[in-house]
Amino acid sequence: MEHAKGLGDPLAVRAASYLMEHAPARDRAIDAELLNENLELALLARSEFAWGASVPEEIFLNDVLPYASLDETRERWRPALYAMAKQIVKEAETAGEAAQLLNQRLFNIVGVHYNTGRKRPNQSPFESMKQGRATCTGLSILLVNACRSVGVPARVAGVAEWVSTPGNHTWVEVWDGERWRFTGADEYDARGLDRGWFVGRAAQAIAGSEAHAVWASSWSRTDAHFPMAWNRQDRTVGGIDVTTRYAPDQKEDEAQSATVTRFFRVWDRAGGERVAATVRIEGGEGALVTMAGRADLNDMPSAELMRYGSVVLDVRTPDAAVRTAADVGSGDTGIIDVFLDDVALTEAAAGEVVGEAVDQRAGAIRGARADEHRDMVVNVGERSMRYLVRSFGDPEAERRPLWISMHGGGGAPAEVNDRQWRNQIRLYEPEQGVYVAPRAPTDTWNLWHQGHIDPLFTRLIETMVVFENVDPDRVYLLGYSAGGDGVYQLAPRIPDRFAAASMMAGHPNEAKPLGLRNLPFAIFMGGDDGAYNRNAVAARWGEELGALRADDPEGYDHRVTIYEGLGHWMDGRDREALPWMLERTRRVWPERVVWYQDDVVSTRSYWLRVRRGDAAKGQTVVAEVRGQTIEITAVAERSPERLTLRLSDELLDLDRPVRVSVNGEITFEGRVLRSRHAVESSLEERFDPSGVATALLEIALR
């Protein structure tokens, strides 16, 4: 290292010699201009500021003069920081006041705050300023250098490994003219120095332990070294064990205690940042306050909990609340994380989240399906379904009805089914709306029975809602002959898609009407249409629907019309179905749901959902809302193991406790909280703006 030149002051000579004597080997080729500039400005600060001359020389040499603290990049930081810092501290009278002012104002001026997205932990001031981010070590180096630039002795302090929780931390110590004090970098506390979120954890430090002691950095060589958590093998930075200032009394080893220390964080999963929230532990006293994203990652409130078992937490943000359980455990990380996805929203906030999520999903559909819409086809997996479209009424009208009309044929060559398809687009002419005739993906006899039809129709409805301004609550299903077969099949198994359904001249095969509780259903049949006993079966369905209606007067709205003297073709008289259907809108949140699984099973019906592998033919679940109570009846041997309730304020008051009973036994009682997760998962399953759930509750049925 070249000696600093042109400095005749005896202190300058001693200072230059001190730097050279204690400089680490990595600095042997350091720039001489950096050394000269650093020395001149350090001496200038000593003479310029009121507190400078009173700093003992040994402290000045070790904690004001050095151009670096740890192993950070060496750079000419003094001129820039001196220019900024002297303006910040011009009203300060003591070194302690100067340090507080710098901690309060500097980080906003240079635009650097805590962020784990920084490139590396031990950043130099200019590296942090270039990125606008740093973690605790980079922030501490920046504050130490700013203090030194105006003659305030400062050094880096920290712990390589906390005693009772994972992680490390770095902070700053400053000499206030009488003693060393500490502060967290970019963690200004108006109450003064010697305050910080890490005080409690530092009090657990173990003197003499490389990993668990509190160490302060030193430019001069010492009998120990400062352990750098990012480079534990490097022993070139001098260290001073200052543990006794933080931990005068050693705490009992946690391993010998029946309790453990657990730390709490609340996260915004989507944004990847922490959230400021209050956390209350059921049965505990007081509230813990978590820190927001720019605070140090280790800055977490803690609580002493029983070592085993679980705790119930009440977590609240300004517009959200959640009651959740957390396992305490004994071999985990020591940190309990709660994610914003699990945090409940207020009703107003939930409405905003729904609106944003619907807009985002609609935009995604618009971008992904433009070609499908242009080509009039929908694709799901390996299946494609073409369709023809006619528009009636005002094409610019808001929220138009959608008519899905299924053609006949089946069990015939493709050209026969194609003729039936092209005939279907001309068969009915509603007063208003978008009239769609889909072409069955296969030519088999069971054109509309098969399991691929359900997701294809769901995708068709979604596409029409986005591209054709269709009202999802006014989607009507109808079909003739084999298309009527399809209405018999589809309406009971996916009733929550439609506002009404009309069956013309079809046969139900094995389908049952039980699932039509909330879907108005019309049957139109020629009295002489005796093939496959269509007329007799239609009459029998009418009787069954009448019996269901008698037992449940609020459900099973239906109409059965048998045209005497007419055969399979009804001379167009069945067109009277359309105005009957148009009078009805979809029951999106019915108070009572009867869900019967046919041979093609589904995972969702109205506000009920089961796991995909848990759905099976023959399952019947009846769920009814009575005030704030949800009563569920299920046949045990046929019921799914678990059932998810998709809830909304359209169904009950989510600000009040909800009670759930299964087969007469209370299985849940408490609040079911609105969450972003419920909204997003609802729209991922199906783009249904009216049917978005804002809260989810999974319960066991057996």
C-alpha cells in the first residue's frame, strides 16, 4: 500500500500508518487517491463538526478514519456522503443527535430501503444506491459510512446466528461522546438510541460464541474476528465481543424449557412482501405487531408458547381479519407464517377483489381465445366443438341472453349429423340474445351424454360472456330429439350453468330429475311420439317433478306440455318454450341445493364443491341455509369424505358466525372469513362473475 502523500500533520501521519498497519491483505493494491481523499476528508470532519475534536484518537482511528467496515467493495464514498450528511446534521449538537438525524433522513434521500431482492448482502454504499435496495448489512454499511463522513464514530455490529430462531442480523453502533450506543439502520426510533426490534433476541446472545455472540467490527486486528454470515470462512475482519452490553443475564436454554419462542410474519403471497398486521393468540395477552415489506426480514414479534400442540391466531390488517390455527412444533424453523391468501377481507374489500379478479380473468380469456372465437370453435383437451351463431335483438345491448340449442341425429354418418346441426341454427328465433347451435364432437348415439360435453359447454359459456357480452345469469339450454336427450342429461348434472332448460322430443335414458331443484325445466312432447316410449317417459317425468315440487314448494319449477295428435315433429309449436324460459334468471346462490351425481360426475354444483377424486356416481348431498345455519344431509355410504362450502354474502352474512350441521350433528361453529384465495380459486375453476365465492369452508361428511 502506498503511503498517503502531502500530509504534514502529525495526526495525518499516524492515521496513514494506522490504515496501512491494519489493512487486510485484500487491500494491498488499493488506489492511493482513494486513501488520500479518505484521509483528508476524515481529518476535515474531525475539525469541522462540534463533536469531532472530542473523539478519543484511538476511536477516531478505528471507527471514523477507515474506508471500509467489512469485506464490501472498496469505493470513494466519502465525498458524496459528506456532501449529503453535512446538510442533514447541521443542526445537531452531539454525535448521538447526528447519528439519529442521519438514520431518520439519509435512506429516503438516497432511495435505499430494506429489500431481499438485493444482489448480495455485503453491498457498498454505491452498490445499494444503484439498486435502491439492501438488506440489514448493506443498510448498516451505508449508515456507518455516513456517520464517519461527518466525524461520528460508527461500526457494524451483529449476530451471525440467533440463539432461538434461524437467521442473522446486522445493525450499527455509534459513539455518542461517552459510550457506544446502537440503532437499526433505516429503523429510526424517535425515542432515541439503544432501541430496536432485535433487543429481545440480542438479550439471548451467548458471550464467547462465534455464532451466537454479539460482535462489533474493528479496523484494528484483535484476538477475535467479526463472523460474517455470508462468508463464515473469512476471518480477516477484526471483531470485538460486546455481548454483555446486550445480554447481561444469560437466558435459560430453551431446550430445557416447556415453552419455545416462536416468531410471527404475515405475507402477501402474490407480492412476495410482508404485511403490517396485529396478531393475537387465543388465550394470550396483548397483541403482536408484524412489520411491513421494507422492514428487516428478521424483524418479527415473538411469543412464548407451549412447546407442543397448536395455537389459534386472530390476524388483522386494516381491511382484513382471519382466524387460523398454527402448529407450534419443536423442530421447525421457529417462524409461524400467515399468508394474505388466508386473510379474510371485509365485504367491501372482497367486492373490490372480485371486480379486479374478474377483469383480469376476462382479459386473459380475451387474449387466449381470440382465435377460437373467430373460428367459432371451443377446445378442451383433445376435444373440439364447432358452433354456429345467430344474433337477435340489439347486438349492442348490455348482458344479452345466450341460447344453447342442441341438434338431433346421433348414431349416424357425419353428414347426417351435420344436416341436423345446420337445421338446428334455423329452428328457433328468440326475441333477443345470442343463439348458438353447437356441433356435437362425435357422431355416436349419445351425442350429448358424454363427459367431454360438460367442460366444452362451460368453455363456450365463458367465451360468450367475454366476447359477446352475454349475461351469465341468462343462459338457456334447449335441444330437439337427440338434443332433447342431451337436455335430459345435462340439465340435472350441471344445473348451475343455466337459467332454464327445455327438452323437446327426447328420451332421458338413465337420467333422474333430482338435481333440477333450482333449474326451471320444461318438457315438450308429441302425444303420438311413442318411439322408445318417449311420450310415456315424458309424462312420468312430469309426475316426478310434480311430486318433488309438492315436497319442496320453493324448488322444481317445471312445465310439461304434451301435444295431442302430434308425433316426433311438433310443427314448431314447441317454440313457446322460449318466452317461458326468458322470464327466468339463474338462481346463482339458492338457499337449498340438491346435488345428485349421475354417471358423469362433477366437482362443483352451486355453492358446493368436492375434490376431484372424491366424486362418485350415486352420491346425493342436500345442503340448505337457514339464517346463519347450514344444514347438510348426506347418505353416509355414498357421500364424499369431505365437502367444501363456497360461500358469499349473497348467501349469508359472513361478518357473523356460521353454524354447520351434518346429518343433525354440529361440525362447525364460527366465522368463515372472506379471502383472496377463495376468489381466485373460484375463478380458476370457472369464469362465472356472478358465482364467485369469497369464502371457503371444508368440512368432513364421514
